[in-house]
Amino acid sequence: MPQTQTRLSDFLPYRMAITSNAVSGLIAGEYRSEFGLKIPEWRIMAVLGDAGALTQRDLVRATLMDKVAVNRACKVLEERSLLQRSPNELDGRSHHLELTTAGRDLHGKIWPQAVEMYDKIFAAITPREQEKLRVILEKLLKAARTIEGDCK
């Protein structure tokens, strides 16, 4: 039987959110000051740097950011010549978005810094705990996406 939560500080979704914000904030501080990127812009760059060209809809799903935030971040990246659009041959209503050469170069500079900060933060838990956390987070994300699908 699930435990009844009486305090916000005991509510796991809240704890996950503030922990995520704290970790993102630390990593973001590095690339915001040095490279002038905000969290949504870096998330788009990180996903495109990992996955290659995607549509805006794909980016919404991959980042779990709302359409407006993805659109705004993409426009900023495009204005800075870090991202480019190309026609989607399969769907004339959408475009593929991908990092430009300058975008890939910048991603290559930021990624090692992000990993370094990750290593510092996650040194607080053992590699085994990190793997357990990875598995738990994947299960929770899958459950949330399943419930989301049921609600549509």
C-alpha cells in the first residue's frame, strides 16, 4: 500500500524535480557564462549532438520540454548559426533540425565540461548506485510515458 505523503519534502516527485534542477543548474552555470547558452538551448544541442537530425516534434519528445520552449531554443540556436533546418522529405509540414559545423564544434567544447561536472556531482554515490539510479529512472520514465499514452 502506498505511503501517504504529508510533507512536500517527503514527496519523491518534488525531490526529483529539485535535485534535477540543482544538477542542471550547476552544469548550466558552466556553459551559460562561457558559451552564452541557457538550459533549453543546451538540451537541444545535446540531443542533436547525440542523435543527429531530428524534427521539432522529435525534440519535444526527447527533451520533454513544451513545444514553445523547443521552438524558442531552436530559433536562438539558428540565429547563432549553431543549428540549421532542412526540409523533411517524408512530411512537408516539418523540418529536420541539426547542428551546423559551428554547433558541433561548440557541442564538442561543452560536452567534456558537462561530463566533468557530472563526475563531480555523481562522485557522491558509488558506480553501483549510479547504475541502480539509471535503471530506476528508466522505469519511472517508462511508467510516466505509459500513463501519458493512456490519458490521450
